[in-house]
Amino acid sequence: MKIDIYTSSKNGEKFISVQKGTKIEELSLPDTLDPDLKVLSPFRTRLDIELGAEHNALDQDDVITQIEENGFAIHGAKRTISL
């Protein structure tokens, strides 16, 4: 699945991802949505993710499941560097 990722303009650690080509402004987001996620900026486009594969910054299985169930995924991002 190819996704587009948007980041909160208020908190750079909060993200919403949608399937590539989805217009974020046309989504029906819940009233209970974190207020930080109501103002978004594009972060990354056309990221290819797949079930069962590891990614160094996000849980691909969770993002895909949320998009399939809700049309969008709310998540953070984490990068671990070992020396």
C-alpha cells in the first residue's frame, strides 16, 4: 500500500497517514480527534508499506489496519539508532 503522511503543525511527533491520493481535507475525522491533528502539513508522499514487513520508523501493520478500518491512521514515528 502506498501512503501519504501528514504531520501535526502543533506537535511534530503526531501523524495521520492515508492511502495515496486520498484528499485529507475531504476525510470525515471524528470529533474526538486530538486537537493537535486538526492542523496538518504534508510530511511524506507515496511511502510504500506492506503487512508483515518491518519499518524503522512506524508500525506498518497497525497503519495499514487503521487505514483499512477508518480511511486514515493516527500514529507516531520512532527511529532508534544503535552505536
